[in-house]
Amino acid sequence: MSTPETTAPDPLGHALQAYQQGQLSATLAVHSSVADEEVLPAAYFFRSLWEMPELERTALEQCQGRVLDLGAGAGCHALELQARGFEVKSVDISPGAVAVMEQRGVREVACHDLFDPALAQGEKFDTLLMLMNGLGLTGTLEGLEKFLHHAKSLLNPGGQILATSSDISYMYEDEEGALVFDLNGSYYGEVTYSMQYGTEQGAEFGWIFADPSLLQDCATAAGYEVEFLEEDEHQQYLVRLSLSF
């Protein structure tokens, strides 16, 4: 007797599919190592241009050439860029998200991990887009450094990464406002998350929130020019990492 195939949990994808099918109240429970459980409405992934934060609207304005949208979710950024005439390839690790993007009319969609060798299949891009704290997709400080080198193989000469991230040091302030870190522990911006949709519990995954000085050091060491374009009141920022070659 053959063993039936097991399908990895995909709570994000199933929440997005439920919303796409008309369950507009579909929500995810987000568990993290640094905060209490949060509720994330699936609707957030379907927002229109004017529902997007200003950082994201600025990022879309700064896109150039052929775009690779990483961690594309339900495709809201890709659809806006397509409407502006851009060629966009959208990638997400969630099979459900990929299916939703196809249903919504995103023209080029693929299901890949960020470090999958088949991510670009030898193709190069002018802009890598990583929004919604998109640098977090790299997982850890080591993963961030690895990705910055890997991204060079995805970019055309003069290409750019447009990404958002946050400094979450404020979460470690004591009552007097002093920062309290475990100096022997991992980088304070490394967080562990998991998502749950209904009774479906997803696997834990790493996520990194890179403070600006850390990113500056990592990106400069990897050979990028660093330009911080905008910051909001929540210590989230938009950065452009450019390659001059």
C-alpha cells in the first residue's frame, strides 16, 4: 500500500483563497516570539493603491524596468504595476497565494522559496520589490547577508532592490525608556512567527527586522549603494539598494 502524500500547511494561502471566494471576514492569527497574538485580516493583502501605506506607494513610483515581486501575497503590488505597464514576475512560497494571484490576473506567477535556484531561471531583473517588511523574508541576519549576495545574480547592471523593514528596538524598552537586550543572544530583530487559519496551524518561520544601521553595514559590505528613501511614524523605512556594475 502506498503512503498518501502529505500537504504542508498553508494557512496564509487558505485565508487568501477564502477571501477571494467571498469570505470577506477571513482572518489569520499571527503568533510571534516578541508580541502577543495578533489578528491579521486577509483583506489586508487585497488592498488598493490608496489603501496602501505611503512607503509602499513611494516604492511603486520608484520601480524601474522588469520587476521581480518577492513575497507577493495576493498580488496587490503586481496588479498595480501591471496597470502602469510594467512587466512583473510575482513569487510567493504559499501555493494558495500563487493560486489567488493567478485568479486575480497577475500574468507571471511562480511558487518559490527566496533562495530557490529556479527563482529566476537565469532571467535578470531591474527591480527586486520586497514590501510589507519584505526584507524579513530573508529570515535571519545570516540569511540577509546571504540574500544580498544572491540578489546580485538576479539583477541587471544598474539594478535595484526596493525594500521595507523596521527597527523594533522600541519593543525592548524598559519603563524608563532604556533598551534591554540580551547581549549574548541573537540579534534583537530576529523574530519567530507562525500563522493559523481556523484550526490549520502553520510551521514556525524566521523573520528579520533590520534596523537601518545594520542594513547599511550589511549592504555596503555586499557592494550596494544604500539610499534610505522614506520613514514612517512606526520606525518602518523604505530603502533602495543599488548596484553600479
